[in-house]
Amino acid sequence: MSMPPAPPPLSDKLLEPGLYVVSTPIGNLRDITLRALDVLAQAEVVLCEDTRVTGKLMHAYGLKQKLIRYDEHEAEAARPRVLAALARGERVALVSDAGTPLISDPGYRLVREAAAHGHRVFPIPGASALLAGLAAAGLPTDRFVFAGFPPPKSAGRRAMFEELKPVRATLVFYEGISRTADCLADMAAVFGERPAAVARELTKLHETILRGTLGQLAADPRLQAPKGEIVILVGPGEQEAATEQDADTALAEALTRMGPADAASEVAKALGLNRRELYRRALELKGEK
């Protein structure tokens, strides 16, 4: 099998000063954008969770920029120095160990303060385990909620899942492999046998995507692997049939923002009801019929 072509030379266009939030690969080092390489090559400093992890990425592409640790332990001490660098007109890149920074990683306070001080913040999009998992799960993607890491203990997890139970959207979680089976069992106890998927080691050599009900996945021996990064995706539950009162309440609210036709369309889509009947009811509520 032939190797993929090498990326073209880095751009020689000088980047504007500011904070660059740079997405990095979640496993496969080829999953980095050309724009991300341009930014990393021109940054005066690269902020990272672990200099050893980011150092491997930089070495793979022949980059030798200064690396500064920026994680939950060092962020408070490092932030004033970073803001000072931005005030000097430098280009600062923020990366995480893998994927898109700020997604269950430190960094949002730096973005907030940089913007508050008038510095530009540039998002450099790229790999994300959240989106990669959604793409392969086979679950609805028109509406989803990212819930991050569940609590480590069962009682905390179940309390979290009870809060999320009414949400009519695909739920996405990150989890460590050692807790995945127990987490899935708690999900099955709270959510019931919803369709779900577990994505492990996305883009890496042992990438595995398992699909089934929550109970089936909780018992799957393939999730007893010794290590792996995990994304758990849970499909939305069955929606109870809307009552006439539900429809009237939704229509009354919608009619405060739009006309009867648009209100009927919005409520029909939200509640799965007949648009024509809702339009007639909307006219009645407006006193136009």
C-alpha cells in the first residue's frame, strides 16, 4: 500500500497576533489540518496539557516551538504570562493532548480573559472524538447533548442520568475504559434499553465501534479491554404522544413570536402532530376563526 502524499509546504503568510485554539489529532497523526500546522509553525509559544504528548506531534512535523504546560494544575499561574505575551503582539497556540481544546479540557478561562483584554481568538477546527463518535454511531444527529464525563461513583452517575432522562436528543459522554461497563449498566437502569453505541480508540489501530442496547453493551466482553479512550452515545428515548393541552400550550407560546402558519409548523415538528390541524387550532386561539 502506498503512503499518503506528504503535506504541501507550510504557508509563508504571516499570521495575525492572537490566541489560536488549535485542534490536534485524537490518535492518527495524519488527522491534523494544514492550517493547524501553519499556526503551530508560527506560534511563539504553544500551550499544552502534557509537553511530552504535544512534543511527539511537533517532532513528527519538524516543529520546534516553545512548549509551556497549561493544564488544570498550572493554568492559574500560567495565565498572566500568556496574557502578557498576547499584549506584546505574540501568536499563542492552545492545544490539548488530543482533539479540540476546551471539550472536557482546560482553557475556557484563558479564552474568556483573552477576549476580555481585547485580543483576537481564532478557532482552528479539526479532530474531535465527540463528532467522530457521532458520525459512526448510527444514532440521530439532528439534536445531541454533550454531557462530558459522568461522576465516578454509581450514585452520582445515576443522579446525572435521571436529570438527562427527559432530554429528547442523542446523549454523548466520555468515559475511561475501567468504568465503561459499570457506567453502561447504570445507564440501562435509568434510561432503559435505549439504542446506544460505544466508540473506543477512535482513529487508532484498535478502533472499535460497538452498537446495541445499553444492556447488551454493558455485558459485551469486548469492553473489558485493558485500556482505551471511550465515547458513549445514547439514543433519545421514545417520546410520549402529545395531548391537546400540550399542543395548545405550545401553540400559545409560539403565537407570541410568529404568525399562525409558522407556529403550526414549529409545533408540528416539535410534537409530531398534524400541521393542518394545528393551523386550524392556531387560528382559533388567535380569534381569527
